[in-house]
Amino acid sequence: MKIKRIRGVNDILPGDIEKWQWVEQTAHRTFARYGFSEIRTPIFESTRLFARGIGEATDIVEKEMYTFQDKSGDSVTLRPEGTASVVRSFIENKMYGPGQLSKLYYIGPMFRYERPQAGRFRQFYQIGVEAMGSGQPALDAEAIAMLMEFYRELGLTGLTLQLNTLGSANSRARYREILKEAIREHLPDLCENCKARYERNPLRVLDCKVETCGEIAAHLPAIRDNLDEEDRDHFQQVQDYLKSVGQDFMINDRLVRGLDYYCRTTFEVTAEGLGAQNAVCGGGRYDGLVEEFEGPATPCFGFAMGMERLISVLPQDKTQALEPRPDAFLVLLGEDAGRAGFGLAEQMRRAGLSVSRDFEGGSMKSQMRKANKSNCRYAVIAGEDEIKSGKFQLKNMETSEQGLHTKEALIETIIGGKPV
RNA sequence: GUGGGCGUAGCUCAGCUGGUAGAGCACUGGAUUGUGGCUCCAGUGGUCGCGGGUUCAAAUCCCGUCGCUCACCCCA
């Protein structure tokens, strides 16, 4: 039986990997401009970290975690998301302190046991950002602005930024009770899913896609009518900051994030052409999470984006330019040329050129075909005559012009882009 | 966990109500003794996912199984 890859995981192959590298490099460059540093945490942690951080009653913790016992009997879990690990590391490494701000980001694989579908995998990659140590609305706005700048660098279009606020932890809890109270009389009319949501996460009823639930939800008390003065002010300032830098957005007061730790600002970025899973980024504020893990009260803002989804909406004109292109392809005819070609290739590479060749010693025609397929700018042709004279044919693959050059001269010609 | 669709050449797929497998692309060679892309010609390549059943005969019909895929749930 042939061994195949595990369901829901993917190989990233040449042809695609260039896009991944470009996205990662763009993230490094862009985030650095905003003062963020990369952090790398382990890919697995104590199961308790995720159970407490994400919320015991969430789908992720209840049924989607890759959890197993290691040889000592400890329960460990492959990380299903990044925030809990960063918070753990933040506390463990005492990155906090009066007036201190930690601006961190991570890039790496996450694991959730779900049924795969378009844009959803069991091992998937996230780029996540966590800004820890300030409760100011400018922080929310700056992080979102950075995200949108990142998308601009990637040339993405057709994105929608949706904002909402859940209020502080206190108002969120209070609203939850008000909402449950209001839902109670409609309970028999709700869909089966929503009946279950009623106890576990009543806010989710608000964004149910079932039509009858939607109608009921439209008449339920809205979050925005149950905010504190400070919540309202915070949300308004986030909006004002975004507007001040020309960032468009829409308010979606049904936008409810599933993870327990969110409060105040939440947001999501959706893209066109992704299928049912159309969110490329989600995040928000999590002011209570550090305390939850017995760290000092530290207001934070963060978000995560799925790289697979991001890469599948990259514009074609940008990704085309990423295809690797050798400067030269060596066409070597005969054993003497084969031997000489090895040294020539090395000499050219040490001069900074990217050089390919064929190793199978096929006919000129077949080697030229391979040269053409490699998309090289020049072909260097070496047969008996060239080895004897020490001068090689240099052929420009676009114009088909060619001329005779010594090793040094052909390297210079290629580097300088001079006519052959 | 639930539901729909699909598994035929390396890739994308065709194969009508059962008669024993095909196209395009790719690959190799030739037309062009040492010069690619375009064109033309020829060739290599398949236990039709796997197992069982019906039948004189199964890629085709039936059952099972595995896999892929899309959607629900949920999320990035």
C-alpha cells in the first residue's frame, strides 16, 4: 500500500513555495516598519494552556484539538491557534512591566481536527500579530492599519474590513444575560443550532444564517445599545483613527468572534473568490487573557490570518514575477565539455549568476529544449570546438542572437546585460 | 459529526441504454549530423481506486470499502 499524506494536510511544492516566501518576506518587512518583532513559540504546549485560553466550551477545545499523551503521561496538544502560546511566553519571559509594550508576530503551522474543505485544512499556516501592553484605541487602529498596508504590499484587492465591538468584559457579560433573556421567548422558533447556542454562546445566534433566526435576531437588543460610555468612546476612536488615514470599513454588529477571550474591538477581513470560508483575517482585543493566566493585567490587541487563503487570492500579475529564472543554462556536448562545464558553472555562480545545466548528456536538441523550458536568459553552448578554442557560444534566448566569448567575457556580458 | 459530487495515461478529461479503453497537454524521437520556442509526423505510457456480486461479457449495472472534493457546523 502506497503511503499517502494525511487527510487535510498539504505539501507546498516548487511553483507555489515562491508565493509563500514572498508573503513571509513581505510580512517581515512590513511589520518591522511598525515596530513588530517575530516570536517563535513551540508547536505543542500543555493541553491546559489551550483549554483555558481559548475557552472550554468552544468547538476548538471540545472537538478539534490534536491532543495526546507524551511518554511521561503529560497531556500535550498541537497548537490550534497562536495567541495562547504568545500570552504564555509573554508571562513566562516577563515581557511585561510598567509602561512596556510588546509588539510581536508569528508565522507557522496550526492544527485542528476538522473536516477539510475549500480554504480549511487540518494543518494550516497562520501569520498572527499580538500587540500587548496598551488599551488605547490607537493601538487597535494601528494594528489594523498595518494589516491593510500588508495587503496593499501584496497587491490584494476586493477586500472588506468589517468592524464591531463587544464591549469590555463586563459589558459583554451583562449583554450576554440581556440577550439570553430576550431570546428565551423565541427559543422554540430558532433552528436546532441556535437552541444549542443559546446556552453555550448566545451571541452566536446573532449571526446565524438561517432565515427565521435572522429575522428574530434583527429584533433582539443590539450590542451597541448595551455599551458603557468608555466602550462607546473606544470604538468611536478606533473608527476615527482609521478614517483619518483613509481606511474604509463597514460596521457589522453581527460580527461575533467565536473565541472566548475577545472583548471590545473585533474585526474580520473577507475576500472575494474564496468559497464558503471567505475570511482572510480575524482578530480583536483580548484585555483579560494575560490575567487569566496569572500575569499582570495587560490589555492586548491581536489578529491572525490564514496563509493558504491569503495565497489563493494573490493577484496573478504579482505571482507571475516570482517564477525563478536562471541567468544561464549550460549546454554541454561530449565528455570533455561535460568536465569543463562543471567548472564553468561553478565559476559563473561564484560571480553571482544563477546557472542550470542538464546532467544526462542528451542531444543538442534535447538540451536546448531543457534550456528553453528552464526559462533561462542565456544559453552557453560548449562542444569540442569551444573547448579547444576556449571560447563559448553565448546565445540570448529571447533574441536568438549569439556570439563567441571567453569565460570571463561571457560572465561580464551576462551580468552587464550587454549584447552578445 | 452530517449531507452532496467525484475516483479512467504524469496532468485535464471523454467513453451514449454492458461488447473488453480514447483525446488534448506533457514526455521521447524524427522532419532540421551541434541550436530552443511555432508547425508536421511517429512513438512510450493505463491491474479503468480497491474488494465482491450480476452476466457469455463490466470502466459502464449492484453492494461494500478506501480516497479526494464541496457544503453544513465552526473558523484563519
